[in-house]
Amino acid sequence: MIASPQELSEAFATTRRTTVRTPLIESAPLARATGAARAFVKAENLQTAGSFKIRGATWRLTRLSEDERRAGVVAYSSGNFAQGLAAAGQAQGVPVTIVMPVDAPESKRRATEVLGARIVLSHHGDRPREEAASALAREIAAEEGLVLLHPFDDPAIVAGQAGAALEALEQLAEQEARVDLVACPVGGGGLVGGVSLAFHDADPSVRLFAVEPEGYDGMGQSLAAGERRRVASGRVTICDALQATEPGAAPFAAARLAGVTGLSVTDGEVRSAMRFAFERLKLVLEPSGAVGLAAALAGRLPVEGENLLVFVTGGNVAFESFAAVLGQQD
């Protein structure tokens, strides 16, 4: 279930041929704001399809048999994995069906359709929307003979997402730098699973933090308990892509092995981080992509005098939504 360093390297060697080498930005303003000695930002919001998700999707599709590639795949997503998988499928000639919650951002739905995916909307009522979408995706897979892909609970997805960390490690080495702390956004955990494995293999002394929105801190609660836990707050959050109710088994195993610590942030702290990213880093982030930055700026990380790396992970937000979120008051 836990990918080996060799598997991570193989996945990265394959996916880097078709993904963007996103910038690693050293930010003096972020260092001053947080008390860090040096602060780096890995700008995965500038990745193809607007987030890191294409890394794992690309690697997972390469694992399909020829029959499976012809039949196509189905997955559920509120937007970013949808776009990443659609882009990877378009590049590799694999038909993609996405089940998307009916209340997912329209801009993400349109962007996924532009990339050639078929969209099926799910209606969740009082159920957690990710659970309703997942159930419908399973039904479609069974009825149509499609390969069912999970957006985060898949060892191959975790291995593919590790490319973001392996790339950052390359870039740090090029700058003759190292980091002491890493902060990473978490929904179901695919990215933090890969990131934690890559950094743990490279330097076990690096402290790793999984950052989630308040009320959806399933990974944090699970890590504290030593076993997977489900959250059921039902609260509203602006972090629409981070509403998984339970971390995936594969990401949780990876994060636990690497000694990851869980943290949560408020919507207000996320808004402040989005504003900081826009004004000081010149980056447009969606709320879900800014939670790691929010934790750093809110003083949730023990970063004083240390070298910090923050993954900012998604920029798929319409202008109107971006402006509205920044204009909200707590």
C-alpha cells in the first residue's frame, strides 16, 4: 500500500515529461510575516489544469491495461481532480467520465468539459456530497464497464502526487537550500501522502504538517488517534475541494509512516492567506489551495528561525468567486 522510493522516482520520471515544472518561489515577505529564516512556496496552482492533480492522474492512467484504456475511466471530484484527470485522459487518449456534485463550482465543471470529459452531476441532499458522488461513480462503473478511479485513496495516485515534492527537492538543491518544515493542504490526503513519503525518504528530520479546514480535519484527527476517523460536522467552508469526510487508507498509511502532524485553519485565515498570496506573491489561489499558507501566516506552525516550505495547490477559481471570497467578513 505504501509506495517505495523507487516507485516514487519511476512515477516522477514518467509524469515530468508531460507536466509543468512549477516555480519554487523564495519569499522574503513570507519569511518576515511568519518569523521563518527562509520561506519557500511551491506554486502548484500554476500546474497544467490549475492544480497538482494531473501528476497523480497521469501516473494512474499509465497503469491501465490496453483493454481498460479503451473502455475508459470514471471518477468523482468536485473539480480539481476532475480537471487533472480530464487533461491526462485527453493527453493519453483515455475516455474520462467525471461524477461531480451538483453544487460544485460551475467554472470547474466548464473547465473539465472543455478538456473532453463527460460530466454526470450527483445530488446529495443531506448526505456528504463526496459520499453521494462516490456512490454514483461506482454505479456507473458497474453499469458501463468503466475502470473506477479514486481521487486520492489509491497508491498509484499517491505515488504520482509525490512528484510535486521530488520536484521541490530538486529545486531546493539547485538553490543549495534545505527546509525544516513542510505545510501541505489536505482533502482526502493524496498529495500529503506523496509529499510526506518523498520528504521522509530524503530527510527524516523534516517536520511535516497536514493542513485542513476546520470541521473537515479527518486526517488530523486520524493521525492523532492512530487510526482513520470520519468527521461529520456538516459545516460550511469556502474550501470546497477539501470536504472529504475521512482520509484515504493509502494516504493515511503514508502520512502516519512519515510522522505527519495535523492542523486546521478557519475560513477567515484562508481568506487572509489568499489576499497575501495575491498581494505579496502575485499568485491567485482558490481557498482550498491556500490552507497551508494560512497555517503559516496564522502562527500555527513552529517556524520561528526555521526554513519553511508551503505547498499552494490550486488556482481554479472564477474572478467573481475570488473577489466575493476576499470581500466576505467573518
